[in-house]
Amino acid sequence: MLKKINFKHSDDHLKKAIKPILAYDIAQAYPDLDDAEKKRLLHLMSLDKLTDMFVELDVDDQLDVLTHLEETRKKSLFRNMESDDLKEFMEDIDDENLRKDIFSLLSKVKAKTISLLLTYEEDTAASIMSTDFMTVSLDDTIKQATDHVIKESREQDYIDTIFVLDEDKRIAGLIDLKDLIIARSNSSIKKIMFEDFQFVHQDESIEKAIQTVVDYDRNAIPVLDSDDHIIGIVTADDIFDEVYETVESDYQKMALLSDHESSSSAWVRSKQRLPWLMIAVVLNLLIASFLSVFEATLAEVTAIVLFQPLILGMAGNIGTQALAVTILGIHKNEFDGKKIPQNHVMKELFIGLMNSLLLGVAAFLFVTAFLSFFPTQDTQAPYQMGIIVFVAVSTSMFISALMGVFVPILLNRYNQDPSAASGPIMTTINDLVALVIYFGLATLAFL
């Protein structure tokens, strides 16, 4: 939509044209503008829209935005940003001198807050929390609390849930904003406060924070220090962003594309993918060389080639299913630390065995019927070929299911990312196992 705007028009006309455009859409179009258009656009945008657009940009484009802003505009931008968004931006900057320059533009309070946020371990709840929240005193009346929220809240503050502190500044409960609005002005905070609330401590995992928000259906939960002082909040939006980034990261790792960026050029993406595909090519060439051992079998039993895709496809499918379920269980902390989850293993192995046998029987019936209606020149009876396919399908599927269960568990046990268990490499290994079983059985049976 931004591309349709004519930058030759006057500032007033351009400002009106920009106003209805969403910040996300502006962020998508921003990288394609020339420097003159960028500078003019940033000058005409409102501070709130500039802030929202800035958050949506990649770090390189964010730094580009800063080159087009005056120092006062930069200060206003950083003042208007939520603490967690600003922390994420600072986290992506590798240049220490640039970090110092940006810190110099922040207020002392905000600089101290961001510095503290950057010290938390990246897998803890505190690493994704925001410090922009509202608190009221336990001894306040409804009128006092309402006045405080109206006067002290800032644009970036989260006020849907307000946290109540006792005289020692420890969290005593929380209030939903709608309850505060409809309550009688002379009532006490205690009458509308929820004392039974959920929270996480600063050193607990992000997964614990996610599970707490999901289980108790809260829009925000407090993050507490060891003395039960609230130091931040984790909102549902934070959880959504974290889940999205985790899923995207895991999907990229499963495809061995951990450095993928949607904005990358075709050439950059090609260079990222090519090494792993080349490894897969080499492995497949090794498989082809290895299978040359079965050249006599292929010459004698030509029908064996007809059902090769069936063997490979079914082995790959069941392995992928077992792998996905196991990785999901690891990421959801359903297993006990680094121990082998016996219940999960036994359940998946039973499922793998049952599905392997049932699909093996189905493959036997299909192959026997197919060769009976469409016979080949081979001397083997249709049922004989059906038995070979049955054994090959059942065995290769079960072994593939075993790998899908045990490989990610073992990787996790030795502190390796279980998502690396998938991708072209494991797929190729599954293919090798399936083909060796299939051609090996045919060789033993018919030669």
C-alpha cells in the first residue's frame, strides 16, 4: 500500500496518506524506499506509529532508521518504546560502541532497566518480561487507585492488570482494570483484589511462564524476585511472540536452515541450503554405490523396483511422526530431565510396532493383488513378492520409529538440540536402512 503513495505530493497530503496505513505494512515497505523517501516518511510519521513500525523491522533496518533521525527524535523514540522491545533491539546489536551511543540517549532509569534486563539468562522468564506495568498500594481506596492509574500510567504501560503491593512492596494480589473502573469509589482495594494469583520467579524457565499463562488463562503474570517483589510481567503477547519464534526456529533447525531470514536474497538462501543438500547428495551417491551390490537381484527380480517408493515413503513417514512427538514432549518438559522417558518410549514403540505390522499386511495384500492382475516377466509368484514387501515395510518402519524416538532423546541427554535430529541427513539415513532391508531380503529369498 505504501508503494502506491506518491512522494511528489506535499507534506500535508503525504501525512494524510500515511495516517491510515498500519505500522506493519509500513515496515514491510520501508526497506525498498530510497534514502530521501525514508527520511521524509520518518519525519512525517507520528511518534506512536514510528515506534510501532520500528519494532516490526529487522535490526539492520532499525539501525538504518536511526541514521535518518535527529538526536531528539531518537530520544523520543526510545522513550516511547516498551522496555522488552528496547531490550530485544539492544540485544541484537553486536557493536559495543554503538550500544554505548544508544545507551547515552536513554534516560538514567531506562538505561538502568535495559542494562538489568540484558543480564538475565536467555532461557529464563525474566529474559522476556516487560517492566512497564502499574502498581497500587494495598491500603488505597478505589478512588485513590484510579487516580494513580490515570495520572501515572504512560502510553507503553500495561494496565489491563494492575498489581497490588503491601507495605513492604511485596505483591499481595492483582486487579483487573475493568473491576477497578466499575467498583465504588469509597470501597477498599482488598474487596476487589484477587489474592489467589499465579506468578513465576525470575530464574524459572520460559517454558514455565508459557505453561502458567496457558493453564490459568491469564493475560499477564508477574515475575518475582526471591523476596516476592514484582520486577516485571510476562504478557500473553510476549508468550505468543516467544512461541512463534521457538516454532520458527525449530522448523528451520529440522530443515537445517537455522540462519534463514525471510528478507535474505535468493543467492544468500541458496548458500545456506546448499551445503546440507550437498551432504545429502553425497550420502545418496554412497547409497547408490552400496546398492550396486544388489545388481544381480535387480536383474533377476525386476518387480522389486515397482515397490521401492512404497518402502521409502512409509519408513520416512513413521519416523517423522515419532520424531515430531518426541521433540514436542522434550520442549514441553513432559519428560523427567535427562532420564529416558520409559512411558513415552514404550508407548511410541508399541504404536510403531502396531502400525508397522498393520501397514505391512496392507502392503502384502496390495502387492499380491497388483502382481496378480498385472503380472511381470519374473518367475516369482505374486504372494512371494508380497511377503518380501510385508517384511521390508514392517521392519524398516519399526526401525525408523525407533530412530525417531531415541535419537532426539539421546541428543537432549547429552545437551544437544533435539531439533537437529531431523532434516535431510536423518531422512537419508532412514532411506539407506529401508533399502538395505528391502534389497537384502529380496536377495536372500530369490537368489
